[in-house]
Amino acid sequence: MEQMNTFGNRAWDAQIPKEERLEAFKQVIAHPHLIAVEQAVHEAIRETGGALLIFACGPTGVGKTIMKNHVIRQERAPILSLSARPPLNGSFAWKDFLQSGILALEHLSIGRKIALSAGNNEEGIHSVQPREALAKHKPLNRATDMDLRISLETAMKRRHPAAVIIDDAQYLGRVSGGRQLQNQVDCLKSLAEITETVHVLIGTYELLQLHYVSAQAVGRSVVIHFPRYGSSDEELSQFKAVLRSFQELLPFEEETNILLKHWEFCYERSLGCVGTLYDMLVRAVHAALWADEKRFSEKYLRRYALSEAACYAMIHEIYEAEREMAFRPASTELRQMLGLAPHAVMSQEVSDTRQRPVLRVKEHTMLFVAQFESHKNELPYIHQFDHDDNVLEYYDQPPFIKLSYILQQWERAGRRVAFNYMLNFFLIKKDAVGCREFRRSESLCSVSMNSTCSCRN
């Protein structure tokens, strides 16, 4: 793992003030997912290929704002960075957004990058506060939305920023109806085309509703997924490497192996999101330093971690979004609509920046292909289905079923929770019909949360 800075000689830790020791710990770890997404964004900015809208999305706490700041600093040409704000009531406020863009562009010059947002004073990025700036530009308050739109387009043509980056862009989708959602995307696409400037929209998975609002939006845009670290052996190894980097930076007199020793707890309470892990560790390290601790201990790690209830709510939302992003119809459906014959050979595809293989295998009993993501879990059973005379048909990614859990442990013990869940396969046999799920035992435990569950149609 690459570290952005170095802390220095650990023998001198005790002589350094607490504030400096904490700041030394608060540095960014350049991990594989962050590097891959940054590179993808840079490539999309430098060569659009006709796609002027870039949707960079990922779960809360994955590190999207960190990625944005890195891209702004590393890009040679000036970049206009804005933040979309949630509406106080009703729909997204375009007038405030356009005013912000105009004011930021007035300060934008070659070699200088400006982010206009509320209280986001990152090092190397000048922040202009809207109220202070608007006081000097009173005519903007009286301008119509169309006047502001034309003014922003003119200013962007004059300044020629390399790109416009909009953080928290999911708030652009806060509108009252589907037609208005289409209008939001049309306005962004029009602004990007008229100014010939790439617009990078960064946000949570909620941002995807803007991408899929129409075929035109899909065809003229690119989606870059910033994923959390999953539970595969490779990604868990990468997550542990991140923990090792943070552990080496712990600013205490005595060294410890606390983070790697409790890596499962760190993974559970961060959900594999490095940004969430970072925030959790900063809070814990701050408390330990101000308590004059010589060694970082487990009690601070657990005290300042997210609660299990919070993690459960977050992973439910993340899981549904990941399922939606991973879903893709069988390739034969597209080929049939185009009038082409189905593939008869095995092919390999890569679904996202996590580099997880998604293979499609020609079935000899059916006229379409089955999708699977695991060589060790799902592939052997596909071959078994394919050669089992008792299996008449089988389908991957069937419709959701409702799972109902009675939690047995932790602070939520005894509570019933329910949510929709997509199993791996739906089988039609000569003597039975049902769904099948194939996971490793430890993965099943993480899904079930050590609970008793029942399935309901």
C-alpha cells in the first residue's frame, strides 16, 4: 500500500504534541480500488469517446470525496469542482447550483483549482463561501434561471475547464416525478455538449437512477464503479494490507498488532469501505491520544466503531445496489433481439473495477446461457445441473424472495427483520421446484448474522 506521507521515527512519538501526532496519522492510503477508480476518471476526462457524462458511484464511506480531491490535484488543466446540495423542500434548486458555478468560474484561472462548496477547505483547493460571494454579486440573485444558465455556459466556454466535477450528485435526482428526472439529465447533457466539457458526477448508488433514466442517457455516458472490498480471498488480502498500513501509522510509543489481530471486526464495522474505516480509526486514535495512552487498545477500536444496527442498515442498502449493478441479462436475449444466433463458446467478462470474473457457459439442454461469479462455488453446480437428467430447466438470478430473520445475538437479539433477497439459481426438476444458493460457510454466516431465518414467497 502506498502512503501519501511518512510519519517519521517512532522513537520520537512521545515528544511530538498530540495534535501533530493525530495529523500525522490522518493521511490517505492509496489502495488498489482508489488507484483504479482515479485512473478510470482521468482516462474518461482526457478521452471522452463521445461520453460527456461520467457517473462515478459507490457506497457511502468508500472514499469518493478523497478520490475527487486526488483527481483535481493531479489533473494538469484546471477543473471546476462543485457540490450538489439537497433541496430544503421540493425539488433540486438549479438556481443555487448555477450561481455556484458562475461564482467559482470567476475565480478559476490556469493552474488554480477552485471548489465551491459548504465548508470543504481541503488543502490545495480554495473554497469560496456562497453567501460571502453572492453579497458581492447581487445581480445574480435577481437573474432568472435561464439567464444564469446562459451565463454559466458563456463563462465555461471562456475559461475552458478540463472537466466539471459534481460531488454528492445524487441530489440532482431529488425531484417529484419521472419526467422531471429526465429533465435533470437532459439539462446536464445539454450543458456538457454546449460547453464541450466533461461532467463527472460523483455520488452514492442513488446516482444510477439518473444514468438509467433513458436509452440516450445510457448511450452517451459512462459508469465508473467505486466498490468496497468484498469477501473474496484476494480482496480480503487487499483490505488487510490497508489495515497494515494504518497500523504502521498509529502514533503511539508502543507498537501493536491490534488492527490485524481484529481484522474481521474492522471489516465488519467498515463493511469493506476504506473511508468508513478511516473515520472510525481517526476517532479512536484521537480518544486514545487525549487519554495519554502509550498503546492503542481494542477498547478504543470497539468504542468508536459503527454500531451493528448502523452497519446492518448500510449493508442492506449496499447489497441491493451491488446486486442491481451485477445483474445483466443473458447475452442470448440481446442476440435474439438482433436476429443473431446464440454464442456456442465460453467467454469471460469483467463486470467492474473489482475484477471479479463473470463467465457465461453454453448449456446443452437450453437455448440460453447461465451467469455465475464464482469458479469454486457456482460453476461446479452449473455443470452438475447441466448433466443431471432430473433437472429440466434452471435460471440464474431469479426474482427476489422475502427473507425473515429473528436475530439471536448482539444488541438486536430477538428482533425480526425482513428484506428481499436474490438467490443464485431457480431450478425446475422432474420431482421438485425451488431456489438454490451457493456460498462458502463463512459467507453464509455473514449474511444470516447467526440468525434463524425462514423464506416466504
